[in-house]
Amino acid sequence: MNKDILRDAPPLPQASIPSLANIWAKKYIQNLQPDASHQDLGSNDLDEILTSERRSATAAKLLQSLRFASAQAWVKTEDLLIGQLQSHGITSDLVDPWQIAADSRFLLEKALSVYTENSSHRLVEIELNLPENNIKLSSPTQLPNTGQLSVAIANNVGNIRRKYTSIDPRVIGFVSMQFHYSGQMLLNSLPPMEQMVVNSYLKVIDDHLYMPLQRCYEAAANLEYDDIALEAVRQLLPLTSKIARQVSQRTLIMHSDYQCHSGLLSCPQVRVSSLRDIEMFQVYLCLCVLEHSVNAIQQELFPLCVMLYPPLKVSWELVRTLLRLLNQEMYSHLTPTYVNVFEPYLISLTEMFSEDVLSS
């Protein structure tokens, strides 16, 4: 792996940290499989997009637009969330638009920096799910894989999350929304195929902002390698994406007509967000297991969801469906020994979002 990419990576005090970080990074070493509408897409387009020259030109173009996109993104973030400050008792001084925008731009710059680097040759495959049929395109490239970006930005995102969650964890919601909207506005200036490739890099950071991965690594460092909690987490982490897909698909069948702020559950953008949230719940469960405490759910995840889901028009009944299906999938995929490790925190999570606490 390119040593420059690892320059900002945190020190690794125990073997348990690279174990978990390695498991998470491997989740990104896989083919890109986004949904796409019918477009005039050909393998020659992908060949060109993946060249070093095109990637550098794209990054330069996006960086030039970044400040304007960031300003527009804050307008959307503020419109969606500013009403939550008073209703949730969040101190307005904690939400600094300039600092949040600056941190968001910094992360986007880091992603684009890795995007322009050259790594070892590999084959990129993109499967396009079109109405008529599926088309699979492939092209050789030196584009670093998204796992390398995951390693490169882990420490930076961890520090940013820590800065915003240390006083009031809900403020990270403003940062995450700002990053998301900034990225979406930048992507809109690219042709569809290139949007798919670049978005796979932005999604890595989006995931890290929502998920306390760095905190998981630090908690793992305090445990012996063969600790049952660490073994349970090592079994679950590689399965989180698979479990999320199954929960998302089953939820879509049960709530096929449900519409949230961004559209129907079946919309590609909404499905991506749903998958991320289901993985987020699993990562928080992992953190609880590693810390032997429910604090991460009580003090961070639950307040964040209570702030974000109502303006996003995500009903508590839908959340309860997700949690019920997540519970079933975890019981299905994990051995009884490891299920028992997660069970107290699964119960706590379910109780916090129950109907007698949050009515629809």
C-alpha cells in the first residue's frame, strides 16, 4: 500500500486495532454496484474516467467549485436542521457554520487528493442495473481503492467526530448533512458514470462521519485479542453490509409506498442512506460491546436519531421495523455465543425506540 496514503494514519498500540480497521477497510475492496438510469454509457467512457489525467482534471474542477457548493450546502443544512436547535435545546454557539463548512471542505479535499493518486494496477467493475438488462463494465486502472481512502482518512474523521461529539453529540448531524449536501452538489456537475465512481469515495467519508469507527478501534485496543467481545465484533463487522442489504430489502417490501424527505424508499439515494443507517446501528452495537457499556447508544446514537429523523420524515414505526429485522438477521448470521454478547445492547436499543417512548 502506498506509504503516503498511510502517513496520517493513527498509531496502532495493539493487534486488535489493525484487526478491526483491516476488516472494515476490506468491506470497501469490492466492485462498485450502483443503480443507474438508462444513459448512453460505454466501456470507453469508463476507460477515460479512470485515467490519471481525467481523475486529476475532475478533482481540479470539483475543487474549484467546492467553496460555492459548500455555501449552498449550508443553506440546505440550515433549512433542514436549524429548527431543531431550539426544540432540542442545542446551544447555538456549538453550531458554527464557518467551522463546520471548513471541516467538511477539508474532508472533501482529502478524498479528492486520494482520488488523484496512482496505486497498483487493478480492475474496476461497475454493474449497471438498467430497466432493460444489466450491463457490466470493467476497466484497468491505477485508481486507489476505497479501502485505501478509508485508512487515509480514519484519523482525520475520528478527530473531527471527537471535536463535535465531545460536548453535544447531536452537532455531528450538522457536519454530516453539510458534507453530504456539499458532495451531492459537486457530483451534479459530473456525467452519470463519473458520478458513480467519485461518489464511491465520498460515501467512505459519509460512512465514517456517521459511524464511530475510530472510537471502536480505540475501545478494541483496551481488550485482549481473544476477548469474547472482540471476537463477537470481528464476526459481525464483515457481515454488516450483507445484513444491511437484507434488512433494507425486507423493509422495502413491507413499506413499499413509504416516502421520506428525499423520496420513496425504493429511490437509489434513499436506499443508500437506509443501508448506511442500518450499518450505523450495527457499528454502534459493536461499540457498546467493546466498551461494555450502553452509553454510546444512550448519549450519542439515540439523541442524534431523535434530532435527524423527524425533519427527514423517517417515522418511528419505520425505525422499529428496521430494528426488528436487524435483530432477526443478527440472530440468523451470528453463532449463539456471539448473539449473547450483543443481546443486552440489542434489547436496550429496541426499548429506546419503542412505541411507549416514541409514538408515530
